[in-house]
Amino acid sequence: MPLRSAFVVSVPASSANLGPGFDCVGIALDLRARAMVEPADRFAIEFGGPERPTHPGFERMLIAAMRSVNMTLPRIRVQLVNAIPLGKGLGSSAAARALGVTIAARAHGMQLDRDAIAHRVCELEGHPDNALPAVYGGIAIAASSRESIKLAAPSDLRAIVVVPDFELATKAARALLPLQYEKADVVFNLQRVALLGAALASGNWNALRDAMRDRFHQPQRAAVVPGLAAALALDAPEIIGIALSGAGPSVLALIRDRVAWRPLAARIEACFAAAGIASRSYRLPFAPRGLVSRRYLTERKAA
């Protein structure tokens, strides 16, 4: 059945791990990829916005997600405006897949509820830490799409995200991790991830600085993210937690709502600059809403 009316889908960025929560903790950030979908004679995608793809990876993931719903691409035109930096550890792959699954389901007239979309996106991603915040918003602590706890987005925290001017593929970042770990490092991370979950659930933000320390993946990835080690070691009382965002190379720092953020962002940027790498910064609230899909009601005015 051909699509009869236009609709809009938007998905937030996300930051995974938060230090020790490898493949199991993620937060949604209020920076979005938005797609306007309308009937067309044939399938087509057009990109706009500040973060246009420099290679076909984002489009390939979106189309693969669509084909996971129905192998036949619908006759639609997708106008995609993306604000999520690509290849920077901010959940762009989860966003692409959530967009693709939702667009395909609506275009083919299928009824997929939010839980079904989340399950499919988790399967495509291979882990739930970016997928669940992208679909549900807020905070996700998860072992899988079905064994997870969703927490509301805290309104009194903000995220400083510093994005260095180079990409780090998740596959390459995972290849750096060892096959075995020392017992002391495993215990260290178990202690911190338990503390992290408790802090996020209780709102005890004072525990986050220690709870977001990690020995599982950040020390290894620091070898290919110049400036990361210095950024993670920053000693500023206003920073209540700091970590590599996902597989990187972006850095995420958590602060309280009314804290002046630009001097803190400048200090993180300086860590990258000392390694010869330019960067840019965002101040972002947590996103209370994840995937949003609605009819496109705005009528074009007559010329």
C-alpha cells in the first residue's frame, strides 16, 4: 500500500558507557536527527543540516534498517536534517537504525509499537546502550532490549560534549580491547558500574565522579584518542563526572544546570589542542523523549 500522507520522525543523540557501563548504560542527549517523509514516485534520500555525511555509512545503516522491516524500499522521499555528529561516539548509528525501522514501518502501513522498535534496533546495533536511549529517551541501564530499566532524564544536569575533529570507527575502537583483564581491574569496574547505576537511580550526583571511572576500555582507547587521558584527568570541582562518549572520540562531562560551562569546555578543548587536534563543544540537556513519530501537519503556504 503506497504512503498516503507525509510524516516526521526524529531521534536524539546518545552517549553510551559513561565510563564503566560498557555496553549497558546510556543516556539520550537533546541533539536530534530529523526525517520528513512524503510520498514519491520512487525511493530517495536527501541530506541537509549541519552534520551531512561525508561517506555513505549513515545512509547504508538507515536503508539496512528499513530492509530489516521490509526488503522492498517504499516509494517515498526522505529529507533528513541531522544535527548529530557522525562517527564521534554520539549514537549516530543507533539514530540511523531507529529512523530506518520507524520510517519503513510507517511507510508500509505496519504497526510496530515502541518496544518492538527498540528490540529491532538493539538487534541491529548488537547492544542496547545507545539503542534504548534513542528510542525511549532518558537513561537506560540494560542487559538487553527486554532486560532493562529506564530512568527519567534528570532536569538538573547538563552535558558538555567536546567533539574532536577526527573520526573513530566503533569497530576499530573495539579491536583495541584485550581478551583478558586483571582481576583487580574487573573488580574496580564492577564496583564503579554498581555505583553508577545507584547514583543515576537515586540522583546522588556527588557519587558520579568516582562512579564514572573506568579501567575496561578508556585506557586502551586513549592510545588512539590524543588528549583523552589529559581530559579524563581534569580536576575541576564543577565537573561531577567525565568519560569517553561511547567508543569516542568525543568526551562527555556532566555538570549541574546553572554551572558556567564554557570555561570547562575550553579546558577539555585545550587537552585536544595540546595534541594538535581541533574540537568543538556543545552544552546539552538530557533528552526526556526518545523517538518521536507524527504526521506532518504543516501546510505549505501558497506562493
